[in-house]
Amino acid sequence: MTRFPATLDNTIGAFLLGVIISTALYGASCIQACYYYMHQQDRWPLRVLVAILMILDTLHQIFITQSMYNYLVTNFGNLLHLEQVVWGMKADTLLTVFIQNDFKMLSLDTNLWHLL
């Protein structure tokens, strides 16, 4: 198996772009959540589910930012550290499962509500 050399362009550069895009989308989610709570009068289970999704999304942003800080600041110039997965990335993987399941519940609840 051929090993490709770890460079900053194909590792941290791509990760940094992903974090930047994720941060922009997180800001849009925050604006949508504020608008939702100010203008919608949905049932309380749906409102709680939206709040849970925002909390999970905030945790996701914290974990990826911590991971980026670990790679870019704490271990600056340590290319061997790029081969290690930090705890923030591991926690984010588990958190993503919860976010996807909550989103599916929200989508299912909204679709059923429109059918009634």
C-alpha cells in the first residue's frame, strides 16, 4: 500500500475550509432558530426538538473548533500529529449520529403534520 505524504494542503487546508463553511451555516441556523421562536406557534414537542437540534449543532461547532485549534495551534508544525485523531473529532462523530436521528424525527413529524 502506498502512503501519501501528509501535507498541510490536503489535510488541514481541507479541514479549515470545512470548518469555515460549517461556521457560516451554523450562523444561518442560529438566525433561523431565532426567527422560528419569534414567529411560529408550533406544539411544544416540536419546539423542544428544535432547541435540542440547536444545542447539538452548537456542540458540533465546539468540537470541530477544538479539533482545529489542536491541529493548528497546540501542535503547530507537528506533521506526525496529523495522523492522530483528537478527542473532539471522535466526539463529533458520535454527535453527528444524534443530530441525524433528531433531524429525521423532525422531518417525519413535519411530514405527518402536513398529512393531517
